[in-house]
Amino acid sequence: MLHTSSFVKVSFIVVSLVSAVDARSEARRLVLVRDGHPLATIVLGKKPTTSAQLAAFDLQYHLRMMSGATVPIVREGQKTRGALILVGDTDRSGALGYRGEDFAHSEFLVDAAPSRLVLIGRDTGDHEEVDYESDLSVLCRYHALTQAPLGTCHAAHTFLERVLGVRWYLPTEIGEVIPEQRTIAIEPMKLRRAVKAPYRATHPYAVNRNLCYDDYKAVDWQHDEHYDLRSGVLYWIRNKNWGGPRLQVNHSFVNWDRAFGAKHPEWFSTKSWEKMQKLDYQFQTNPCLSQEGLFQANLQIIRDYYDGKPEPFQGAYWSASGAYFGICLNDNGSWCRCAPCVAQYRPEAGDEASLSNYFWTYVNRLGRAITRTHPRAALIGLAYSDYTVPPQDIRFEPNVGVMICRMPYRYWHAAYHRNDYAQIRSFLEDCGAQTLFTWEYLIHPWVDSNPFTPVIPRINARDAKYLTGLAAFRGGYMQLHLDAVMKDGARNGLVWSHPVMDHFRLYFRLKIYDDPSLDVEALLSEYYEKFYGPAARQVLAFVAALEQRWSDPEARAASGAFPHQYGSSNARVWWEHLGTRAFMNRAEALLKAAKRAAPVGSVYAQRVDLLDRGVLQLLRNNRRQFAGSGLANLPPIPELDVPIGAAPRLDGRGDDAVWRHVAWQRIERTNMNAGAPAASRFKAVADRDRLYLLVECTERFTERIVAQMAGRGPAVLADDSIELFVSKEPVGGRYYQLGYNTLGSVFELALDRTGKSGDTASWRGDTSARVALHANERWVAEIAIPWQPFSGGPVKEGEIWRLNVCRNRRAGSDKVEFTNWSVCGGGFHNPQRFGRIRFVAAQR
């Protein structure tokens, strides 16, 4: 068993509360252990809950690891010795006025007096026997799947943590901090409280036994080598991540195609059952919220749920749990284009707000209707995709709450920080939402994109502090990296893949969700001191360097890419501007200093080694992957002379005489600098009023082309489409994103330097496209871009602009193919990688 020896900075809480017992103080103190001998008995009720049993076993384990003494556990009615530790509901705790059923969900009590200690809270009524040495799957059945209350566990773990100084920074024994103390005596105290954020959820339950990506990719991970359910159960329960009410808010129209598609095709964006069957429903189709029949069907499903009826079809209650029924559209941008729906869209509001009024009007109407028959029913709308931003001029019904999808790793940039918090305030104040939940994407950037992974404990802790300061905040879901494990050639479970990396994002959030009175800086300092002991100062320098680097404004500015592209695809930013060779060498030197400071063979040395394997070597590997890829050697930025002369006739045919004298520009590479799976090319000409492009996309499988969006809006980009990016030279504040699908539908957006649409959302470019489809051969678009909205007047000879011509191909395979004229080296939103076009006089 791994535990820590006490030293002054680490164990000050324990030393002040647990000290040698002298004659004067013994009468008023509760002595549990003296000189390594037990002086107390842990008492359970005659039929204890699983929560009380685990609390008793875990308390016994930690007292033994601290002092060497095994404090016995008995059931009420059996012989006891010394002070009594009453765990859960017992007759004796009941005689003191404490009954578990009198506590609220996630509420608990720690009450210490000279002769007894009471640890109790609200538990469920399950009483199955718990084998502490097992995988603890019994706790999964009662508390992970249903999120049944664990109040007595909360009491025991709060006592261990706040009174005895125990910590659980990582799963498995190496993550435990248990101060050594041969004598354990505590002052009288009484603490009764509840976990601040009642709804706390993560997935999966099991953890990767190795705690990190030793092989850098979870390829063929075997169950016996990586699957550790017991350590996961203990970690989640000890840190109070389990035990809150169940919360399941997700895409809520699951399997509606199977239930209603054939009979009511008008309820869906395709308006055709035949067409719907050819598409991936969840990722290519959406419900039509203007259909009264769909609304009534949704309302009836919600009523059935609150009436306790069985699901009318599989998936009908997918987004429902406990007191709440969640509402969210399908996970795609193929919005319905019927006239009543389009009339409610606001494309001028920007890509995160264009459907806000449409979606939230629907949710609000459901809330108003359900309360007439089920006054206690409550709905949660998921603020996601094009309905992330709060709606305008809509006041929510009292039973309508919001769950906001957030990416805290972006909070290095003040604009994102301010923007997200402003949206939260708007949902609460302008819309009147009385309950607020969050979906935290702690999983980003995706590990398989070989990122410069953000190690940002302070950013996450401060964000948690802000949220818990809001009266409406109720907690939410924290999404982590997970991978499948195999057994006998078949998938056999999921594990939390990389606790070493993720705990910097998760642990401090869990602590503050439990108790927001904690001071962020004290919490961080304590982590380094307790967990790394003599190497605390050196590990702090290492982690601080990584967090500062992620937030380095100079490195970010030098990269030229926009903040919202610091996600899963901008490897050049990560490794040419953040994780440079010089910085990685500096980080390695800092960690070497930590290794020298940690005594050889100590648990501190093992933990520093975990940081090496789980953080530094992962970053080193990711940098090697980048250096060996095409992203490290992008082709030069292309240049093109665009003649100013006569305008071509635009009919999608591309055979006007104007085009004959202009050379084709080939689109031969993907955005990640691989060969393009399907060829594309374009030509460009201009007159005094417009820029014209002829774009030709080779396509053998024209019958597979995705063309859902008819009209204007961001869903154009979810189809087979062309994307254009235009800006003035030099690249500065604003650039423009334009999109066109095979129906001639248009998307237009101006973006400012932060990468947000902001005050540019109302911009309209008045561009147009004519498209022709040639079966099993190609599709051709002729595009006209007027100068006035872009530059305020005609273009002049000699002017230089920036342009990129990109293609989103969905017809080729299940995986979308992204190709570009000027290789971006990641996401298309990289203005410094746009090609250069110079306007010249046309040859006569």
C-alpha cells in the first residue's frame, strides 16, 4: 500500500487536530487510535445500506494506513470497545436525532464528541452486502446507473479529507495521500452541509490501470491490463462525483425516424421517408419543429415519462432522467427548410445563434404545455450548435432550464471567457432561466489529434469558482477521454483513458463543486505540497510553465490563427508556436529538476515519473508525430493573378468565353497536407463590380451527394459544399467565410480577429452561385462576389487580396474530406495561410 509520511507543510491539518493526547486534553477529545492501537469501534446498523458499508470499510482502510491500527467494524448489537464511530443509520444515531431520511439529497453530517463520532447522510434503501476487496460493481448498480444518494459516504470522506488530511488526487493507490499518524485524536466538531453542485456526472466508471497513454494510442488495449473498475468507483465516490441525482440531457429525438418517419415524413427536414432512409438520421436529418403533430407527439412522450409509463419506443426517454426531461436537436446542421421554420431562423445573428429563437421558442412552448398537466415536470434545453447563444426577447417558463455546452480550454483568451460568461448571464437574467447546468468538454483537444495538450488547473478551478457562485448553478456533465478495452477479441468495457492528464482539468473542479468556499490558490498550493512532497516547488514550476505556455499571448499572436481554431486540428499552432523545441527542452529541464528533488524509490518519485510518462513524454510523442507529418512541411502559399475585365455569363455551365483565357488552379491537397481523394480546380476573374469564380469538383458518386440546405444559412457547410475565405492584405482584423452547396444555397459570415462573429454577424455579402450537376462525373459552381460589401467600392489594379478555395466532400465515404487550394495545416480558418491574389488588367 502506498502512503505518505507526514512532513510539516503537508500535514498541518492533521498535526493541529491529531496530536499526542495528554491528561488535560484527553477528556475533551475523541481518541480513535493511540500509539498504533485502536481505541474505537466502527458501528453499522443491523441492515446497513451499501453506502454505509463502503463508508465504514473505507474509513477503516484509511485509519489503518495512517496509524497501523485496524479499527474493528461491527453491526449494531455486537460487542464494541472504546469510542463509537456510528456510520449511517443506527439506533444510537437515531437516539441523537439523526436519521438518514431527514437529510436532503447529497446532504451529510459529521458530528464528533468525546465518546462518539457520527457519520451519516441520505442513502438509498439498498442493503446488498459489500465486499470491499471486490471490484465494487455493486456500487455501480445502485449509484452510478441511478445516481442514488451516497450521503453517508460523503460524511466519511469529508471527515477523512477535511479533518484527517487525506486526499485522492488520482485513481489507484498512487493517487492517495494519507498522512502517517500513530495517534489519532480529534477535537469536538459538528459539520452539516450538502454538496454545492448536486448534479455531478462523468463517464466511464472504470479507469485505465496505467493512468496514462503509455503507448500513446489505445490500440488493442486488453481488459486485464487496463480495466480497473474498483479504482474508478472509489475515486468517483471519494471525490463526491457520484451520489447526486441522475442527469441525462442529450439529443432527444433519438429513433424518431423509426417511430414516425414512414407515417409522418413531413415531421423531418428531408420531407421524404425514402430520402431519410438513405441518410444517417442522427447526423444528416433533423426534426421540423414547426409541425404541430411533432410537437404533440413530443409532449405526449414527456407526459408518459412523468406518468411512469414504459418507453413508447426505444430511445424515447434517451434524454430524460429523474426530475428532468432534456430537449436537443440531432447532431448536425441539416435544419428544416420549410417556410415556417425558415421564417424563425436568424442567420444574421451568427452561426451559434441562428436557430436560438427557433429552438428555445419550441422548448418554452413544451414547458408551458406540460405544466398544465404535470406541474412538477421540468425541462432542460441544451444550448448547443446553432442555438448556443441565448434567444432574443424570450422569457423562459419557470420549469425550463438550460444546459450550456462549454470548452474551458479556450479560456486562455479573454474574449472567450467574457463571451461565455455574458451568455450565462443572459440566460439567467434576460431569459429568466432558474436552473443552469453545464456540459464541460474536458475532452478537448482530442487526444488522437496529437495536440499540445492544455495543462490548465488554475483556469479550470477559477471557472468552477465562478459557476458555484451562481445561485442557479446545479452542476452538470464533465466529458473525459475514454477508450474501449478488449477481451478474447471482443470489446469488453470502457475506461477513463488518461487520468494523469485529465486530473488537471477535473480534480479541482470536483473540489469546488463540492465546497465553493475553498480558495483556489490554497487548493493548488496544497496539491503540489501534499502530492509531490520534496519535489513540490519543482513540479509547480513544470505545471505552471505548461499552463502559462498554453495562455501565452505572444505565442498565440505569432501563430496568426484564430482562438476558436485552437481545437482538435491546428497542429501547426501547437507545435510551431506553443510546443516548440526550445519550450519542450525547457519543460524537460524543469521535470528533471523535480526528479532530482524527489527521493529515489519514494512515492513522490513515482508520481513525478507519472508526470513524465503521462504528460511530458506524451507531448514529446505528439511533437514527433507532427514533425513526421505533412503538416510540418506545408507547400508555399500559392499566388494568382486575377484579370480585371469583362464579366462572364453565370449559368453553372462554365463555358463562357471569358473563362477560356484563364488558367485552372488545382486543389490537390487536404487541409492536413495529404493527397486529395477527389480532384477539384478553379478559375478566377473580376470586373469593376465583382469577383467571379468557376469551381469544378470531380465526383464519381453524384448520387451520394449530400444536399440538405435549400436557402441561406450555416447548414450549407454540412452538405457537399465549397467554402471560400476572403480577406484584404495584409491579414488583419476581418475576414469573410462563404459557402455554397450543390443546390446553389449560400452561407455568408464575417469574422473579427477573435474568431467570433460578434458585431459582424449582421453582415451580408450578397454573393450568389449557379450550380450544374453532371451525373457520375462532376459538379460545377459559378460564383459572383460583389465588391461593395467587402471593400466599400471597386477593386483596383495592383491590389492584393487573400483567398482560399476549399471543398467539403461528403459523397466519397463516411468520413468528410476537406481539401484546399492553399493548404491550411488544420482548420480552414487560418488567414495567414490564405493564398494571395493580385488584380491585374486583362490581356486584350
